[in-house]
Amino acid sequence: MRKWLIRVGVTILPIAVLVIGGLTWDALDYQTSTGYLSGNNSTSVPAGWPGNTVDQKGRFMDEHNPFLPKTLDLLRWQLGSNQFEAEKRSDRYKLEVKDPTDFLASNEDGIIWLGHASFYIRLNGVGMLTDPVFGEPFPINRFVAVPSPLDSIRHVDYVLLSHDHRDHMDETTLRAVAVRFPNAAFLGGLRSEDVLSEWTTSTNSVATAGWFQKFATRNEAVGIYFLPVRHWSRRSLFDTNWRLWGGYVIQSEKATIYFGGDSGYGQHYRETAELFPNIDFFLIGIGAYEPRWFMEPNHNNPSYAIKAFQDAGAQTLVPMHYGTFDLSDEPPGQPLKYLLSKAAESGIRDRVRTLAINESISIQ
């Protein structure tokens, strides 16, 4: 009996220490603005942007919507009940997975959805991947299996990374992309170079930028801008908000594409419209939004995704970040159903372009 108690104690004690330590840290932690940080190799738009706010610990901080994750909130969510549990268990919705070979083998400009927040975009012949995740990043479960398209992609000039969460910045995938495309440039928010430089080859380049900054790209056929979103970052226990999160605008004379990464609703969509008033394709997340009390600061639900689309004055809404990974409480089929219903109510159903995984949109 005594040995059994010792074994139980050895198992439980470290967990208890981590939980108590996390709760204590959360109770004492806060953010207050102490200065700004900006990229050295990027051009700010508009001119005069002072840079991203950093707090007293050097962490990035959104002055409009400051956010630090709380251990108590995470435990409350994970240990609490799910109002959608029965519906989620019975939901048989699965995204269709098509064969991407024809588009990937062509020279056609367009956008192909690879699942979750992963797209392959070809614009003016420039090939770009956004938040590529091919496989199963631990500890995330998939709703639908998707074969890796990596062997079918002919070229990648840029890899655009919105933030460091593991369902967006996957080490295994990025290492594979770097080996397959040793001349690709990896782009991310400020301080992302610490992991990207480690995961890429000696011939890949890595560049980072702050909000409202344009990357110094080697190809003038496209302009790539890093823009604010309402989110946060962390890969381990002690790097919360150390790397900057954001979205992208990709622009050429043929089209302007907005890639929203992860975000809750905020004023940044109106700010984006002021800088880029003619967005053709608005790629925005619509899933991982329940429970709202926990997810609202960081993930739009479909209703807010439509509001963001309208704020941005964009032409075509392309939903993403749903139906691929099991990240939240809502059933997998709910986000798209909810989006299409709200779009019809708002009179914009004909401006929503839904995609199967590996389905593409042509850009003429």
C-alpha cells in the first residue's frame, strides 16, 4: 500500500506543481506597454508606423485587445461540459478531398485549399504556401485524412506563416518543405526566425516583419504585407507572445488576396480596407469558435467572419479553418452550415466561395 501511494504521489506531484505554478503565474501576470519593436528589412505602410507594442517582459502586446492565456480558463474549458457534445458525436460531416494534381501541375494562377489554413497560391507565376501543415501535428486530431501534396507541388517561392501555434507552424512539415524547395523564402512575424532558421536549410532564406510592414521580396511580381490580427502566440511554456502573429495581403496587378491566419473580430479589418481597398479574395477562418467565452478573443465565428468580410470591403469570401482538425467544441459541420445561413441572411451568399480540400479557384 505504501509503495502504491508513493507511485501515485510521484505521478501526481509534478502535475500538481505545474497546475499550481501556472495558476499562480497567471494571477500575477499582466501586460503594460513599454515600447515598440519593428522589422529592420521591411517598409512600413503607412509611413510613420512606430512598430509593434512590447510589454514590460519584452512580449508583443495588442494595445486594442491585450490577451494572455489563463491556465484556469483552459482547465475550466477542458474539464467543463460541452453543450454540443451529443451533436458533435453524431455529426458525420466530412470535407470532400479532391485530387490536386491537375492544378498543381499547371502554370495557372489561382488558389487551392489544402485544408485548415493551408493554401497554395500561384500569382503572376509566384508560388506561395500559407501555414502548411501536412500530417498530424501532435497533439491535434484530424477530422479528415489528407494525403500530403508536397510531391505534386512544382515550385514554392515563399512560405507565409501567420503565427507559431502548432496547427499553423508545424516543424515536421516545414522541414520537409525546406528540403523539397531549398531556395524558398520563409516569412513570418517578428522573432519567428529563432525556429525557422533552425528548421530550414542553409540555402533557404528567412525574413520577419512587424504589422503594417511590406516584406523585401526578391520578386517584384508580387508584394507581400504583414498585417495585424487579434490573436496570440506560444509554442512552449515560457514563450507566450514572444513571436508576433498576423495576417497577410498578397498583391499584384492581377489580384489582391487577404489571408487572415487566426483572429478574433476587431478594428483591424477596417484598417486593412483603408490600406487595401480592393481585396479580391478574403481567406478567413470560420471554425474553432466554441465555447465563445473562451474562443471569442482569438477565433471568429461565422457571423463575425461575415462582418469582417464586410468591414474589409472584399469581393469574395473563402472560408477556411474548419472541418480539418478537432480544435474546439462545435461539431465539424456546424461552421459551414452557419456561415452559409448567415451569408444568405446578409444577402451575400453569391459572394461566398466554398472549397473542398484540394479544390482550386482560378485567377484570370
